[in-house]
Amino acid sequence: MKISNSPAMRRMPTYLHRLFHLRLSGQEWVSCADLAQYMNIPHIMVRKDIAMTGLAGNKRYGFRVNELIDAILRLVGWDKVSSATLIGAGSLGAALLGFDEFRLYNFVIESVFDSSPDKIGRSIHGHEIYDLADIRKRLKFAPPKVGIICVPAVGAQLVADILVSLGIKYIWNFSNVCLNVPPGVIVQREVIAGGLAVLFAKINKAESGEEIPDGE
């Protein structure tokens, strides 16, 4: 599934991060210029991104911070609570469990599973780790909306098959493998090494004397 203007959607959490900070500081209004300066991107890019929300600003003051927060949350789908289960409580999975900002996006990890005897029964960031062998029993009658896969690549397809069998149609895949899923199941694949590759491409450009545009 292709989402139009994906780069703009990836910028939305950064806008929200800034807007939440402004709200905490008591600031009522924010302009596109303020956000552009914070993110080091062109002003017109911010204007186009915010236009996606359908929110009309004030020519003099810009946008009300609270209204813009609500508009972005609606655009992304974070205006209502979404539940998730996480499979794989290793280093990456534990890091996701410790990411406090999920609560700002109404994203709640309700259950965590792993197959390692060393992890089962432990608590990580307040989440008890359940045995993966019990996942069908625990989630059969109330499956969450999203399944998060943080297992090694060799086991990712099996985990995906289990999630699909439970009726979970949305998968956030952190395993470096392409999953085979039935029609109607949406997979968002995150490849951490992809970001590292982009960073080093920029490093190569910079070290060769090429100019890298602001915000790139």
C-alpha cells in the first residue's frame, strides 16, 4: 500500500514533538516559519505539509497550537487509541517498550511475547513478558489492532502467520525480511540499516565536497 506524500507523513511526529513542547511552555500560536526554522526545511514544505490537515490558519498569527496538534493527530489517525502486541523482547523490542512518546500518539502496547525462557515472566518497562506459545490463548478473543514484530528474520514469517491467524491485519515489521501476507493485511517494514545507509550516503557526499541541501 502506497501512501501519498510519505515523506510528509514521516515529518508529522516531528511537528507534534515541537507542538507539544510549545503547548507545555504556554505558547498559543505557531507559524509555518517557526516550524520550518526548527526543522531546518523550506517554509513552503511546512505549508504544504500542514495543508494536508485541512486546517485553516490565521494570516497574522499562524495556527493555534492546540488546533494544529488535533489536526495532525486526526490526519495520522492518532486521535483515537490503538492497541498493539509486541513479539520479541530483545534489545530492539525493549527499546520500543521504553519509548514513552507512544502515549502521546494514543498507541498502547497491551501485551508482549517472547520464546526465550530467560525473558518469559520478566517485566520490561512495566510490561510482563508472556510465552509466545500462549499467544493464541491470550489474544484469541480480543486481538489488538497492530502486531509489532521484533524477532530475528528467521522467525519473522512464522510470527506474521500467527498474527494473521488471530485476525490482526496491521503489522509493524522490524525484522529485516519481506513478509508474505494475505490480501488485506498491511505491513509497514522498518529497516534500521536503511537509515544508516542514507546517513553514510550523505557522509560520502559531504566528504567528496558535494553540497547537501538543508533538511536533506
